[in-house]
Amino acid sequence: MKRILILLALLPLASIAFSQPAAQIPNEIKALDGLIGEWDGVMKATFPGSTEPMNVPTHVSVKLFGAYQETIYTMSMPGGPKFTGHMFLTYDATAKSYRSWGFDDEANEPREETGTWDGKKLVMTSKSQGGMVTRTTFEPKSKNEVAFTLEVKEDDKFTKIGEVVYKRRG
């Protein structure tokens, strides 16, 4: 009997919650639909101690009813360990910028980034993490090819430490 009363009390709240309109997917996120899919690429690293190319299979999908893109990637050097990461990307209408949070095997906290899309390139710059600031650039070259560049800030300039030309799988 007690359960029935609780359910009856919660029923009006549930009907209110389900009658709310779905959140509108930002057009800014829809503009990045070309990044969704399965990708393969080889990172050419230019940072000290890394001369071997690294395979970087990557999967980009839509999450939370289209409000976020999730990127899952794995980097593996020949004969070396694998490094896995997840990034969640959305558009912050209040700040009028893209925001992302990156989680990986090597960090104790997420890498937070903000950035812009000019219709040709998505450029994301991180907050300082342990004194390091990074910049990532995604530049679709065609429906089936995306260039990716990773840079690190040294003094007042960014230096490229890796690049990948992704090819759409399948």
C-alpha cells in the first residue's frame, strides 16, 4: 500500500518531466557532423624521444541526444604501450565557444579546452595543465579525410608536436 501511495505521489512529477520539450541541438554542433564516424590515421610525432609513427584509430559519435560528440582514440607505438583517451565536445551558447573535456590514461584530471569553428577548422586550446597548454586543430579536407594537428605552447608561440591525416574507415 505504501508503494502505491508513493507511486501516485510521484506520477504528477513524472508527467511534468516527460512533457518538457527536448533540448534543442545547437547548430554549432550540427556543423561538426562531418567529424562523426570511424577513422584511421598515423601520427607523425615531432616531440623529443618519439620518432616512430603511431597508429591512431579514432571513433567519433553523438551522445546525449546530439548535444555532445564523443571521441575515443587509441595511440600505439610499434612495440610500445597503448594510450587511450576520450573527449567530449559541445557548444556553450553562453560563452559562444566550443568546449571539450579530455580524459586519458596518463592524466589525473580532464584536459579542458575552448575553441572556435570558422567553417573550415575547429581550433581548441587547453587550459594550463601542469604548466602545459596545448592546441588541437581539426581540419576536414573532404568527406573522407580530416587533418589533425597537435601543438604545445612554448613561451608565447605554439610548436607542432604531432599531426595525423585521418581517413574515414569503410
